[in-house]
Amino acid sequence: MRKPVRRAHNVVPSDSAAQLRLIIDNIPAMAVAYDEKLRCLFANRRFAEFFALTTANIVGKHLADIIGEGPYLEVKPYFDRVLENHPSNYKRTRVLESGELRYLEVELIPHVGPDGGNLGLYAVTMDVTERKREERLRVLVYAVRNAIANADSIPTAVSEVIRAICESERWDCGRYFAPPVPGAPLRLVQAWGVGDPEIREFIERSRQVEYEPGVGLIGRVWGSGEPVWIPDMSTDSRARTRGDSSSPPPCGPSTSSA
């Protein structure tokens, strides 16, 4: 006697699956589906690549293995709520390997089965970094304007402007160099830094250094007249030349500029 054949009634035809993948991969958001144990069932290309994975090798991975154990513990309460069939959402930031800071807004939607039980969840993530950047720039413009308007001297204005920029960009310190007289080497004129003792020591050490055009990172930027952006000063050879104090001590991932 032949055994009855089990038929899967929810299988999507291959051509339809390809069409669905094409659509999902091109929406302006990161989309992912998890089962009730938070193992990935599906992810669009934008989501997988954001975490340095592919749409193939991300499947089956637990949420903690995708985003990291630390971030997982931070967002776990939101996922626990969704697994109880309550929609949830949260906002967070993520620092990429390049040091770039990204702002994310995440919407969590429960996958409720026919019997009311939870089958997992869907997560839609929007990268709102550009919007946040525009908002920060508007705030920065007002902060710089107020710093200049309320300063009682030019040195005070310069220091407050540096502080406004650093706080807006989440930089640990900022320094302004200028030649004391035309033709002289660059010397530190004004600086601002967080309260970390190593940062303060770094600023004081900077006061003893002079930069000729083309010498050291700062000297090369001065000589070229072009800005330089470095994601990680501690690993970039341009900031590690002998006798150069361009690079501050590491106080967390951040982008530096000169």
C-alpha cells in the first residue's frame, strides 16, 4: 500500500519566488524574517550586506550571531515582546567596521499563526543616517552662530566652534592650527576635548609640536590645501609617522579629519 504523499500548499513557484526576491531586495529598507527562536528565515540583500553577510549564508543564523552578542542583549526586550505577539519598535546606532556611525529605526511585527500562536516575526529596518545628519547639521549651524555671537573674543569663539563641531560629530577632540606669523610653521592655537585624561594630555603635547608644510599628517594637509578624512587614526599609516602627534589616543571608534 502506497504511503500518502504530503503536499505543501504554501510553496511559492520558483518564478514567483524570484520575482518576490527582486522586489524585496530593491525596497529602500532592510527586511528580515525570524522564526520563534530568532533564527533567520529570510533576509533581503540590503539587510544581509549591512552585516557583511549574504542572503544565502545569513539564513539559519541566530539574531545574536548576526548583530553581535552585545547589541543583541540591548534589543532582546523588544524581540521578547514581539514573540508574545505585541508589535514593537526601537531606535539604535551601529558603528561599522570603517568607524562610520549609522542611525537605525526598527519596526518589529509578530508572525501570528492560525491558532493565535507565535511563529516568529518580521523586522523592517530603516537607515535614517542621512536624515539625522541633516538634522545635526541644522543644529550645528545654530550652535556655531550662537557661539560666535556670544563669544567675548576671537579665541573664545574658535574654541566654542570647535566644541560645537566635536559634540555634533561625537569626536573626542578638535584642534585648530595656524602659523603665528606668515611663513612660520603651524602651531596649536585652540583646542577642545572631552574630559578623558589621555585626551587632555594629547592636547597639551600638541602645543609643543610645529608642522612644516608637507611634514606629518597635518603638515601634508596644510601643504595640499585639501581635507583628509580618516575612519581610524590608530591604524592609518598617514597618522603614524615618526614624531607626529596628529593621532589622539583611542577613546572609541570615530572618524577623524584634518
